[in-house]
Amino acid sequence: MMTRWLFSAPLLLLAGCSGGSDGTDGTDDKAPAAEEQAADAPAGPSQNAPAQPAPAAGGASDADLAYVADPSVAPPKAPEAGVGIGEQAIPVAIRGRWALKAEDCGARPGTDLTALVIDAKTLRFFESAGDLARVRDRDVNRIVADYKFSGEGQQWDRLMLLGLADGGKTLVRRDYGDGAAPDAMRYTRCA
């Protein structure tokens, strides 16, 4: 027994000192935990969650999921002219019906608690909706934008990144600013 422990101790020390990711290279060693948390997270963006999410990893063919929000840029007071049209719209590849839990894809509308429905300028959650107010960055499979949300008698602003992963089968959502969810959430595309 002592020999086994003595043999294991140097390996453990080496493992602790190995070149694993420390998060400074933009990777997130806690991705599985974030995915598990996302499955239990509320469907819509919260006003009371902790601030600043950690970066999520994406494959080479996936959207660039890295974005650093500039805290000096305030949300627009009203939607900018032209949002929801052409290059100022949510990319076509992102539009559709998504759910945090795959089993919610088969649920009847109104009972799908984790569903997210996206069109050219609106994000619709179970109890809230966000209208596109300003596009900060966009390509065919990613958008970083400010949204004006309302739901349950309240209104709030939210900066959000939406990007495709897993060849378009997964939507990664990351919220920024005060009250933003701390981790990225991963949605499954509903057929």
C-alpha cells in the first residue's frame, strides 16, 4: 500500500504542475460545469445574476465566442435606425427555435420553459422578450448586440453574444454587464 502511494505522489505532483489551461488563453476548463448549470438556469436573461461570464471554447468551424465588453459604452436609449434589417439583423443561421434542455424542444408552446425563439430582431423566452437595439459586432454565425428586454412587468437592457457551435447544432449565449449570468449557456437547436 505504501509503495502504491509513493508511486502515485510524484504523478500527482506532475499533474498539478502540468501545462493545463489556467483560463488566460481564452479556454474554460469548467465548460462541463457551465453546461450542467445552464440546464438548470432560468430560460431568460436575469437582472439579478452575478456579473461577467467566463469565456467559452469553440471549434475552428464555430463562431468566435470571445468578446470583451467595453463597460464605458452605455446601452442605447432607443433602438438604432435599421436594426432588424440586413446587416443590422440577427444572422439567419441563428434564427429559429432553441432550448436549454433538448426535451423542451418537443414541449407545447407555452410549456417549454427553456425555449428561446429568435427572429430577425427579437429574442423570445418563456416570460420575457428582448428587442434588438444596437449591433456591436456581427458575422454569419455570430452577433454581439444590445437588447431592450421586458417581462413580468419589468424592463432592462442586456448586452449579449449569440454564436453557433457544433456545426450549427448548438447556440452559445453569453450575457454581459450588471446582473449578467456568470457562465455561457448552451442551447440545442429544435427541429
